[in-house]
Amino acid sequence: MAISDIYTARSGAITVATTAVTPILSVISPATKRGWVVGVRIDVQSTTAIVGSNVWFQLARPGNTHTATGLATVPAHDFSAPNSLASSATTWSTAPTVSAAGVLWEQELPQTSGSSWEEFPPAGYEWGIPAIATGAANSGLHLFVTASAATSTVYLADLIFSE
């Protein structure tokens, strides 16, 4: 029997055409409940970047106070379980920035169509989603991409988490 409910926050297709650090997915817990990211999936769905280009993915705490817009409810994997208390976001009026001291996971992939990676840390090594009010400083965990070529690239990302 599972010790907690499992949820998957999905980015959907996110197009980025810059070499700047760009958030693509956030999971934000309320002040009343902490969550745990138990898995990360990342994909470069399509790009025309030249051979030798790379993309850097980072799961990090924010380095600023951000404002997510269009917060989405995340349903449980078990259809009889309640929706998550945490929310997901792919848009922000004030986007999160990477906290250099708050990077929890990183992975570099070739910036070529079809590149993908997934990682599920061993039990006890999950990445914590702080129980801090939505929109407050340090709230949530955020997935960022940084491409080496400013070419229109479509990314897909999942953050699998538990409560």
C-alpha cells in the first residue's frame, strides 16, 4: 500500500527560443502542506538547433518572489484519491529565477529532437516542495531550461510528486 498519493504536473508543449534561463514548469505547495518531487521527466520534442547544441535543465528553488498565473489543479494517479493540494504552473506574471544555492537537480541533454531523460531518486532522497504560501518568497520548486542555441525548441516536462 502506498504511503502517500502520487501526482504528475505536466508542462505540455512549451516553446522556448532563447539562451536565457527560462522556467517551464512549477509545482507550488500551500502553506499547509509540504510535497516531495519523486521523479523528473524531460524531453526535447522538436528543434532545428545545429549539431553540438545542448540544453541544461535545472530543478531549483526560486531566487525571487514570483507570481504564477493560471495555477492548475493536479489530479492524483489513483482516480479515487483527492486532487493535490499543490498546484502547477507554466505561466507567470513575475517568473521565478534560479536560486544558485537552491539547485536540487541538473541534467544536460543534446538540443536535438528526441532527446529525453527521466530520473527517480531513491526513497528518502526526494526533493522537497516547501510548505510556503503561494507567491511568497521561496515558494515552490521550478524546472528551468537553458539552451546553448537560440533556436525555437519545444520541450515537454513532468514533475512527479507526492503529498
